[in-house]
Amino acid sequence: MHHRYLDDFTPGERFVTAGITLTEAQIIDFAMMYDPQPFHLDTDAAARSPYGGLIASGFQTVALTFRLFIQTGIIVESSIGSPGIDELRWLAPVRPGDTLHAEIEVLEVKPSRSKPERGIARLLYKTVNQHGDAVASYIGNHLLKRAPTLSN
């Protein structure tokens, strides 16, 4: 996919990323560093949990979803951060062996009034597993540069 600036996005436009398969080791490694709950760390404890087995941290799912989109290269040159995310939801557990991809929809493109060289693109992220089930969703508010020809 080719690189884009703020004004290159259109509400309703959609993108689909490549997929990534999570291993048990990746889930446990992430949990040890960032979310050390037993159902993310310990297969025996996870088996006794309401999930009936090891599951990935929702934070790992969100981070992987974002990584998959960034790896498309679409906003790598125009991104200048984010003021935050909205409406984060973990919809279903992610388990070892699940293959995830991201489906992204442009919701809104809003140039800044005070800083005309930038603006916000609101993108709806859905994380989808190999069965077609949505496992997470959130709205990313991307602070993006406008094309140099439009901001001069």
C-alpha cells in the first residue's frame, strides 16, 4: 500500500492488513512484561479460569493490531502521534495459535483549524481471528501531517 497524508483519506474507506499467528510463548512473554494475570501466564491456572485455557492480554491484541496497520506503511511518514483511542472493547478471547488481522475503516478526517499543516483521522480498528470473529475493536485518533503541497 502506498503512503498517505491526512487529505488522502476518505470516510468509509477500508483497509485490511496481513495476519499474524500468536504462539503460547509470545502470549506468556507479553504477560510477564505487561499484564501478569494468571490466565495470561500459567497454562494450569488458565485451564481453571473462566476462559478454560491460556488467553492473550487484551493489551497485546491492541498492540498487535496497531502494529499490523503501521506495517502497511500507509501512515509511516505522516504520523505524528495520537491524542488517544476511544471505545476500546475486547470482544472475545485470543488463544495460542489464533491468527489475527486488522480491518480498518476511516470514520472521519478533520484538518486542524489552529495548525493547518496537520489534522486528525479517526479510524475504526477491528481485530479479526481466523474464524472471522471480531476479538477487539477501538477507534484510533491519528494525528497526521497534511500533504506538503496543501500545508504550504
